[in-house]
Amino acid sequence: MKIGTWNVRSLFRALSFKAGPRELARYKLDVVGVQEVSWDKGGTVRAGDYDFFYGKGNENHQLGTGFFVHRRIVSEVKRVEFVSDRLSYIVLRVRWHNIIVVNVHAPSKEKSDKSKDDFYEEIEQVFDHFLKYHMKMFLGDFNAKVGRENIFKPTIGQDSLHQDSNDNGVRLVNFATYKI
């Protein structure tokens, strides 16, 4: 199963939505978490060889998340939940356990600390909701720069694109460190 993520910046324009399934099929992706859907209602739409599950953005046609799921595995979808306009998850049934794919669109660095704290609190609630033996995957736009600080190396490894972490990067590494 190939899983991906795509910050589309907006599916509000009709042509943007039609181009999506073609690109996903080109990469042979089975499940794709999408951020910044920008639609004002939630639901499911057929799109090429995919079913598109989407949640409500906000009233300004901003934010919103969704999942493209290829038709050959759509029967394995047990549940799709849209927690907020920044957070959703899909539960996929596999042989011996479930795979929970959590799709996020974190507040950008300019947003208040309170909005960031609230966002990570939501992520923790979703993470803690599921049993430990279920596989949990997080994908999406964390708006984070994770640097090469020595203290983070046990969690992220030796390599990083950035020299120094931003506030969102520190929050992301802290979440990963405490939840692994």
C-alpha cells in the first residue's frame, strides 16, 4: 500500500480537483492525505479511480483536510473522522490490526501559542484514543522545520534539511519523542 500526502493549497477551484486523481494515479498512490481542501461542507465524492472523503473547512474557504482512497482498497476503510478543520484520520482494516492514518495541517509559525497548543492537544487526544497495537501514521503539513540539534538526533536521526528548528519543529519532535 502506497500512502502519501499533498498540500493542495486549494481544491476550491474545479480544475484543481479534476487534476488531483490523475496525479495520484501517476504515482500509483493508494491513500493520500490532503490539506487545505477549502470546501465548506463534508462528504464523499468519486474522483477518477479514487473516492475523496473530505471534511469541512472554515467559512472563509480555508483549511480543511481530506483523503483520496483508491477504489481497490476503499472497502478496507472502517472509518473516516474529521476532528477539526486541521485534523482528520482514516482507519484502514488490514489482516491483524488497523492502520490509522492521521492527516494534519498545523498552524503556521505566525499563529498564537494557544492555537498551537490546542492543535497538539487535539493530536494527543486522537493518538491516545486508539489501542497501542494499532499502527499509527502521521502525515500532512506540520509547518515545521526540524533542525540538526544534537538533542533531537535520537528521535529524528542524523540528517535534516534545516540547521535549526523553529517552534513548530520543536513541538513536533517533542510530540514524537513522548509518544513513541
